[in-house]
Amino acid sequence: MVRYKKSEEKRKQILYAAFHALSERGYDAVTLQTIADHAEVSKGVVHYYFENKEAVLVELLEWLTGKISAKEQAAVAEQHTATGKLTAYISSAFPGPDQNRSFYRVYLDFLARASRIPVYREINQRFYDSCASISTEILRLGQQEGIFAKELSPDTTAPVIRAIIDGCLIQWLMADKDELHGLYKDSCYGAIMKVLSV
């Protein structure tokens, strides 16, 4: 049992290292050696846990999107009104400049390859399914409360909500101005409310 725990900790250490390496250097520049250097272990240790760079990155994307999904779902579950849930969802998606910068640098690298690498596309689809589930919950509750338009369909509206969140965060990232983070977060909320409101 202790050995299993240690091996899981080491695996997480390698995934954290891969995340930081990708955030700093980008997908193409990262090698197993780069990951090992960031994890402060030998390349052989990385090889012990992962067959190759691709195996590390597949697990990294799965782990990263799973972690974010769980965090967003937990934040939304704590709220009991549609606007409270929407605010919690957006706040969870906009935790801060450093976190958003690191995540979106890595995430955009993965998305650039997702159209050609089926496993990335499948992992990302699971992430988007989770986002759609959150958005559907918010939309339906708002419709019950009478604040969101009744004619909106979750199937077509839920993807738009995540598209606005991702779009605002990508534009903020490209602006390269930390001080605009709060403004983009507020704009994101306002844009989603315009889409949803009666």
C-alpha cells in the first residue's frame, strides 16, 4: 500500500513537471528529458512510469481536464440559484492570471493537435461534455426561475456558454495584460447573460 501511494505521488510529480514544461516551452520543445529535468528525476524514472512523451501528454491532458471539470462542478454544486451557479462557474474558469496563463498555454497546444490526434480529441470531448452538463444545469434552472429564455435548447446553448468562456480567456491571454483579467471575466459573465436572458 505504501509503495502504491509513493508510485502515485511520483506519477503526479511527473505530470506536474510535464504541465510546467509545456507551459514554459511549448509542445514541440518538450522532450522526456525536459520533463525529467522539471521533475528533478532521471529520464529513466520518467520511462518507468510512461512509455514515451506521447503517453505522458495523453495522461496529462486527461488529468488536467478532469481536475478542472471536478473543480467547476464542485463550485457550481455549492450554489442554489441560476445566477449563483453561473457566477461560480465563471469564477472557477477564471481563477487568476497565473493559473489561466499556464493552463491555456498548455491547453491551446493540445487543441492545435486534437484535430489530428484522436485520443486528444476524445479526452477534450469528455471535458466539453462536462462543461455542457454544467451549462445545461444552469440554463434549466434559470428557465425554471423565469430569468432565462424558455425557447433556448440546452443542446445548442450549452456549447455556446463554454465557447464564450474559452473565447474570453484566449483573448485575455493574447492581450498579455494581467490587469485586464477581471475585465474579461466580467465581460464573459455579461456576454453569457445576454445569450441566456429573456
